[in-house]
Amino acid sequence: MSGSDNDTFQNGSALYLSCGLCCDGVLHSHVPLLPEEIDRAGQQGLSPFARGERYVFLQPCPCYNGTECSIYSKRPNACHAYQCKLLKKYTQGTIGLEESTKLVRTVKHLVLALQTQSGTTSHSKRIWQQIEEYMQDKGGGTAEFRQAYPEFMMDLAMLRVLCKRHFQSRIEQDKDVTG
Ligand code: SF4
């Protein structure tokens, strides 16, 4: 392992910069804010709102520009502290950058494939909401739907498995980044 590889394993920045799944709504539905972060989050365009006893903002995050966080140095504490299962393994050195980025690419490819197949290209809704709306519209969940759209069902099953297995996401639940 080279010196630069060591640096990369320690801070995870190389993987983070190729991912964004914890910002684009694939892994989480919302992010909690500390009380002292609420005003600044509003100024940053995160649209915080009260949810139970705390404030949150929704994902997909409006500050994610498709490749990186546009407020990275001033991102909320929960974003700063969060590490998915894959990032933890990567920073511990138990999985390499090539294998990690391949997993991320596969997940992104599946998301795009599902959006293409369902004709849903919204960047403001979580992929899971897009899929749910599409399936409701088409009578998804029935045997007829599964027979008519086998590729869609296969991609959806694969996406669920990868998100749960490698990112430890409970995607169908209303799950935030603090776990
Ligand atoms: S504020 Fe930045 S790090 Fe946090 S969810 Fe948004 S894009 Fe991601």
C-alpha cells in the first residue's frame, strides 16, 4: 500500500467523492439537525422542519450537486459524523477502493435503470418514492406486474439487497443518518 493509499484509507475521501448515496436519498430519507444548526441550515437552503422533538431536513439533499456536497466545509454535524457500512470497511482497510467504487457504481447503475424503466427522472424525490408511485400506478405487487416487468423486478430486488448488505440501509423505513 502506498503512502497516499494509507491517507485515503484513513479519511475515506476518495470513496466519499465517488459516492453520494447518503446524500441523494438512496440510503436515507432525512437528516437530523442539532438545535444550533437550524438557522444556518435554513440559510443553506436545507429547509429544516420540526419532526417530533427535533429538526430534520429531507433527502435528496438540495446541497448535493450530483457529485459532491456544495456546503462540505459547513455541512451539518450528522453528515460529518455519518459513515455507512461500506465506508467503515474502507477506512478500516478491509475493502479496497476499486471494489468499493464498483459497488457504488452498481447501485447507481441500478437506480438509473429503474428510473429509466419507470420513466421517473425526478431529482427531488427519493428513488424509493418514485418506485412506489410507479408500482401503484401500474398495479405493482401483483403477479401480472411481475410477469410484465421482470427486468424491473430483478433490478429492484438487486438494489434492495445491495443497499442492505453493503450499506446497512433500512431503505424502506423512514431512516435517518444517525441510525
Ligand atoms: S449537507 Fe452535504 S453531506 Fe449533508 S446530506 Fe447534504 S450534500 Fe450530503
